[in-house]
Amino acid sequence: AGIVGHLLDQPGDYRAVADSILRAVRESFGFDCGIIYVPDYPGRKLTGYVTLGTAPPPGDRRVFEYAFGEPALATWVFDRAEPKFVAHAERDT
């Protein structure tokens, strides 16, 4: 079952489970920020489900959301089902 299966077997909120997964991956790989996206197949989009180190400023209601096929790192990873490390995301175009 692995760590993800173990966490999902626990009673509680899936958002808390996703947050725990993101924090564990951060500790293992040492990144500064990250987002777990969930696909909305009927809406044909990816939506940021939990974030770490990437929250918008207070009062900003924007969400991390990309339409399927939109040119974005999130859709690239989703389409290929491969991880992608970006050393300096602020410089990536």
C-alpha cells in the first residue's frame, strides 16, 4: 500500500492527507514550495488542491488552475505522468 495508501486509510480530511504527502516529499527532496493538483475531468482543468510555500497574499482569491492542454508546468506533468524539477521557477519560461 505504501505511504499514500496508509494515509488514505486513516479517517479524516483528504486535504490534510494531501498536505501531509506534500510536506513529506518536501522533507525528502528539499524543495521550497509545491502544489498538488487534482484533475477535474468534466471541467477539463487542473486545480491546486494543497500548496506549500506558494500561497497568494491574504485577500487574493486567485487559485492555481489550468485548463487541460494549457501551456503550463502543471499540465506538462499531468500529460506525461512524470515528475519535473525546476531549480529556479521564477526564471523558467
